[in-house]
Amino acid sequence: MALTTNKNYMQPTQFNITISRKNYPNLSFFAQGVEHPSMSSAAVTLPYSRTDVYIPGDKMEFGQLGVTALIDEDMFSYKEIYDWIQSNATTNFVSATDATDATPASVADITVNILNSMNNKTKEIRYYNAFPIDISGISFASTTEEQFLTFDITFQFDQFELI
């Protein structure tokens, strides 16, 4: 396999995130950071003679997707995720394909688009059947320098794919 001919390095600010814009438009707009999860596959142990032999495992495990989002003055970005978690905890499971116009999906596919230095998409990372499981607290303080408030969202998902 040849070494890549592209000598440009990926920049941490060159990305955007998309999720169902109909049900969750504020997350797409206010997302400021994405923490791509880990992926692992444990080796399988086979007993052999007087020692163990290891072979590659057939089950993958994924970490959790982390997103940092800005909080707008009306807290729409925060409330959107808050309502999503509330809805999942109090209603029956609704898959993204079963959702009607009135019912937000319990799960949604999340796509992170990786952009190059010209802001053109070079790669996608798609997380399937994602749903929020945690939102961080918000720290209000009158003694800090002026900056915008953010909150962290943790998503669980089935699998991800590099496209």
C-alpha cells in the first residue's frame, strides 16, 4: 500500500455535524466539538497444549459519542436534548423510521462531516441509532470573563461507519 499523497493534516476545527434537522435542528447548528469514541475488539483465548493461543475476536465494542454544544440565550439547544432524554424515558421506543411528524424519533443517525482546508467534505463518520444518555450541568458564574456557556452531551449508538 502506498503512502498517501495528501500531505495536509486534519485540522480539529474542520468539521460539521448533522442530525435530523426536522426534530433536532439546534444541535446541528450549535455543536462546537465532537469527541469520537473508541472502538475495540477483544481477543478470543483458545487453550492449546500447555499455553493459550489468541485469535482476533468477532465482537466489536464502541465507546460513547461526545458532543459539546453552545447554549443559546433561550436555551433551545439545551432544551432540545433535555426533551429528547425525557421523551425516551417516558414513552415507548420509536425508531427513526417509525417516527411521525408529531413524534420525534427516539433514535437518530448522527453524521460528522470532516472538511478539508477548503471546507469541502472529505470523509463522513456516521453513528447509527444514536440517542442521548447524558447532558452535563451548566455552570453559571458572575465572576468569570465573558464567554459563552456550553454543555456536553453523551450519546449511545449501535455502530459507526467511515464513509
